[in-house]
Amino acid sequence: FKHSSLNTEHAAFFEIGPGPGTFYNFLRTKKISNYQAVDAGVNVIKTFQKYFPEKPDIIIQGNAIEFLQNNPLRKYDCVLASMILEHLEDNDLMKLITLVVQSLNPGGEFWIHVPCAESILYSYSRYYDLTHRRSFTVNNFSFLAEAFNMKITAKSGKIIAITGFKTFIKYMHNQYIYWINRFLFAFIIGVRRNIGVFSEELTIILKKN
């Protein structure tokens, strides 16, 4: 929230793949109630509704692309996709972003949270999940911002957990030449883009003009 320029008190939020409702629960603490979510998982829907039985209709089971296509008149001030985009094939990724941009009000924001390809541990974040199709760099989002007439208003990285750091040390010990080169490259890139060398995850805010 601290990096957002939205008037969040009256903003309309739409979340793609909300999981158990962590973000919605945070919004409730801020007294924000204008929220809608969609998720394809039946068990996810059941878990969400179990935690928030007072509002079972705020989450809809379905495909986010189809939902946005079928509801073109619904407009939002903020769309959130946390750990979603890395699962999409190229065509679906571009289609979803196109629909998200169309669904945003002028000045609306697309909050994105994805694995970070600029990390020294890129291969871990990219391949630890069989359903991952990609990781992302800041440059990827610079391209998307230009293509969709948006601008990046915030970017940050999440530092890896200590277990990941131990893994890194082990690899450094076993393949020190490769990893020293990788470290130096990632460190230079990370400093230049304000993304830490050990940032396992990347958060971006794209603002619609």
C-alpha cells in the first residue's frame, strides 16, 4: 500500500488467484470492502469461503481470462495477481494482461508478484514448481508497460529465506567459479535496478495512464 497512489478507501479491488484470502483479510483490516476474486480451484474456493463465510459470493470459481471477457463492463481500481503470471503460457499471459488493462479505470494499478529472474537463485525460483513457465525481470515489465501504455510506479524484491541462502552457499562451494561469475553479474544488475541479488521474488506496480 505504501507504494500505491490509489485512494484505497474507495477503490475497487479484483484479485486473480486469491488462495486462502490473505490479501482480502488485509483489506478488511483497512475497512475496505469493495473486493472481487476469481480462482479456478474448487478447494481454494471452499477454503476461502470457510474463512469468510459472511461473504461467500465475493469469490467466483472460474478462469480469470474468461471472467474478464464475460464481464467487460466491470471496472476496477486495482487488480492483484500474486504468483499467477509465471504459470501462464505466452498467449494466455498477453491475453490476461490485455484484459486486466481494459478492466482498469484510468489511473488504476496492476499489482504483480512473481518469481525474480534477476536473482542469483533464479533457477530455483523458476524450476522448483513444475507448473512454472517462466520467471520475470524488471526489463520484462518495462517492455509490458510500454506496450500497454502504462508506467512502473514501484518495484521491490523479497529476500530469500535462510534455507535458500544455505543452498546458495553449498552451490558456491561446489561450483565456485560459475557462482562467483553469476554473483557478480546478478549483483551489478540488482544494484542498477534496485532489485537485490538475493531477491527470490519480484513485486511490480503497473499504473494505467
